[in-house]
Amino acid sequence: MILVRRLLLCAILLAPYALVAQSPVEQACAAFDQAIERMDLRTAKATLTGLQSPASNAYDVLYRMARLHVLLGNDERNEQQQLALYEKALDYGNRAIAANAKGMGGYVYRAAANGKIALFKGIFSVADVVARVRDDASQAIRLNNDTPKMLAAAHYILGRAHLNLAKKPKLFRSPLGLGWGSIDEAFRNLKRARELRPGFIMFELEYANCLAEMDDDNGAIAHARTIAGMRNQEPGDPQRKQDALELIKDLE
């Protein structure tokens, strides 16, 4: 009887730990997210590429693989290899959406991949790709069923698409099917991204660029100056801080 009671007590005490036990996919995704915040792309890649099927085909893994390959492409200096990495990110985004069409992650990082491909090829030569960026980011915003960080990323991508288009006169863009780009939409979406994830350098820099495009030079300079004191949170942030300094120089 005493033994039975002891076993029951042990079961009760250990129950909370059983509930929080992570699956291999959850463990890998958590390790990936932590590695990205440390700006350690090599470790981030290793946490996911070591997974075997079916874990490697899980939705949460696939959209992170899309994100990873966008980041790897950003770091790549060989142009052919860079484009290949962005195209691989696009493939992972497609696979993530096929695995879960109701999840935001696939749309967000497919939009990110297509955005990089469009910038690589020239946004005014690939209007269909730019439209897919808009459509995927908008779909992610409509779903709005993930974290505030994911929603912030969707607003950022949509805002950046509008901003890049708005840099050219609408008269030039309209015949290409890109007349939808709007500086007002750029501002609205970038502002929302900042609200959802304050202090994230990528969003803050693009918001400053948007202010500059709106001819608010003083606002852009003041905002860009705040970026230097922000914590690096993603690969590329040190360079973004340099870009903020360059923006200040250009506007002063």
C-alpha cells in the first residue's frame, strides 16, 4: 500500500514535466529560433538539416527553412549562388503552404523569398513576382493566427513592397501593372510592424527610409539616430546600423 502511494505521488509530481516534454520538431525549432537571435546561421542550419522525415517535412520546419535560406542568401556574395538560395527559400515556402495552407509562416517567408528574387532581378521587370509578394503578405495578415512577431513580419514585407514601388512615379509603374504601390500603404504597414515588434532594427530602418521618401527628412534623421542604440537581433543588423548612418549623411 505504501509503495502504491509512493508511485502515485511520483506520478503526480512528474505529470507537469510530461506535459511540457518537447517533440523533436519543437526542440529543433526552438533551437533554430535561439540560434537566429544569436546571429549564428551555421548552428541554425544544423538544428533543422539534422532532422529526418517525417519531422523534416513538418510545417514549422519548412517555413523556418524558407527563412533560413533567405538569410543565407543575404550573406552570400556570389550572385548565382545568392539567387539559388532565394529560389530554394521559395521552394520551402511553397512546401510549407502545401503542408498547412492556414498557417501564416509559409506565406510570410514565401513573400520574403519572392521579394528577394524581385529585388535581385529588378522589381520593374518582374511585376508578377512583386504581385505575389503583396498577395502572400496580405494573406498572412488576413489569417493573423500566429505570433505578433509573425504578423509584424507580414506588415513589414507588405510595407516594403509598397515603398520600393512608390520610389518610382505611378505614371511609369502603371503600364507594368505595378500602379498599386502606395507610399501611404508603405507608411501604414511599416508603422504597424514597428508597433507589433518595437526595437527591431530591420523594421526601424525601413520606417526611417519611408519617412525620407515622404520628404520628412528631420523625422527620418531623428529616427535613424535611434537605431545605433538598439540591440542586434538578426543577421544583418550590424550592416543595417551602418545603413542608418549612411541615411543620416545623405539627408543632412
